[in-house]
Amino acid sequence: MNVSQDLSILHLILNASAVVQAVMLLLAGVSFMSWYYIFRKWFTVKAARQQTEQFERDFWSGGDLNSLYQSAINDRHSTGNMERIFEAGFREFTKLRSQKNLDPKDVIDGSRRAMRATYQREMDSIDSHLAFLASVGSVSPYVGLFGTVWGIMHSFRGLSNVGQATLAAVAPGIAEALVATAIGLFAAIPAVVAYNRFAHEIDRLSSRFESFMEEFSNILQRQMR
């Protein structure tokens, strides 16, 4: 068998030691899962951004708040994150406002607490699986490096049974070990890039939600006068 055949990627993987193969299999599975979450998170963040922009246009167009609230509760399956925050705040505002002898400040504070609680739930939903991408990006290179170190150790142990150490004897073992590092980097790089991108987008959405809660609280406060 010639050297090019011996150093083909498939041949190296199939002939690697059991520990290195286990590392490669683990990294391949992690890479597959990270790509699944990358595409899933991409659609989630994109939908959240589009729904937020649509609701902001509807809210600031000067429409009636009661109409917006009825639209939100009648079409729950397509409501966005900001719309659910609005719904929680306006529902609490309406309930507290109907109570007698309740201080206006308590009404506004109650609405803010309701919006804040919904805001936390929405952010938890948007942030889901983001920590997994961060873990893949930070840990995968070290897992691949472990496979490489183990493979090189295994290769050098095999040289003890060889009378003369030649490049042909050493190269396959070192090459199969380096494949583990390559797979680790293949898993880590997309995860890091995706994590940084999604974290930036989610921070922007979080700022928009918080700004909306403050502005909406001011509108409700004016209605109490």
C-alpha cells in the first residue's frame, strides 16, 4: 500500500487507536449538535427580530392600546417576545386599575413587575442552548488535543517494537493523531463564531425590550393622571 493511501483521512480514522476514535466520534457528535443548534438559533433570533420590529411599528403607529391587547390575546400562537411583554404589562395594569383605593404608583409598579417577569422568561427562551455553543467553542480544541497527545503517545510506543524508526513508520501514527485536533477545531470554530453573533443579536433585542418597558411604563403612568 502506498504512502498516499496510508495517509488518507478515512484510512487514518479507521486505523486510529480506540481512544482516538472515541475522541473523534465524540467531537463529530458535538459538531453535529452544534450545527443543529446554530441553525435553530438562527431561525429563532431572526423571527424574534422580525416580530419585534413589526410590533414596534404597530405600537408606535398611534393605535389604541386595548385593540393591541385584544389582538395579542386573540392570536397567541404568532405573538412575539415584545408583544407578550406588552400583554403581561397591560393585563396587570387593567386589573390593578379596576381596584378601588389603590395608589397610582402601585399600579405602575405592578405593571412593571409583570413585564419584568415576562421579560425574564422571554430572554431565557431566546438564550436557550447558547451556553452549549460557548462550551463547544471553548472545550472542543482541548478534547481534540487530548486525542492528538494520546495518538502520538500510542505511535511512539509502537516504535519500541520497530528496529529502525523511519518516516514511513512514524507518519501514519502522528497523522491520525493530528486528525483529532483538526476535528476539534472544525467543531469549535463555527460554534465560537455563531455564539458571538447570536450573543450580539440577543443583547440588542434585550436592550430593545428594556427600552420598551420603560417607555410603556411612562405611557401607562400618563394614563393614570
